[in-house]
Amino acid sequence: MNSAAAAAASKKAKFDSAALCTITNKEPRGVLREVQKLFSDYKVLLRSASPTSLKGEKNRVRFEINVTPIAQVGKTDVKEDLYLVHSNRLAGDVVAFRDVCRRLLIKL
């Protein structure tokens, strides 16, 4: 494979694995409990990857859900913490990944 083809393949792979995310003011543990409940309704297999992330699998699509704090630079009077709920495809079909994660993120 020449360098131009390799660069194009790399760019396509980055686009295909585009993540889906949303912002919430709910506590990370509460968000992860809600994710677990919603995914059990969709019969998605889940396991804890860390205190703030879960790994899931459905129909040969593997993905990870992370909850991370958003730093609010320059704001000293912020009254609430904001968190990013970020889903990332690890393996499997892109369309199926987006379908499963969109359903989740809409309900959060």
C-alpha cells in the first residue's frame, strides 16, 4: 500500500470510529447506573472498565462509555459541575454502534 492510500485509509478509519457524546450535570456514578439500566433494557452486555467507564457489546459491536469532568477554564463562580458522557467504538459495525449509542444518549 502506498503512502497516499495508507493516509486515506487512516483518515477513513478515524472518521468511521467517530465517537458520540453528550453533556450532563448528573454525578458520574448516577450516569453509569442509568447507562446500565438503559443497556439492560436493550440487552447489551456490560462490564465495568473503571470507576468512570463501562465496556459493552451487542451484535458484535464493542464500545466503551466514559464519564469525565469538563474543565471550565476561567470560571470561578460555576455553580454546577458538568460531565462529558463519551461513547467510543472499539470494534464492529459503525452503523450499529451509532444506533445503539444514539438511543442511549438521547435518553440521558
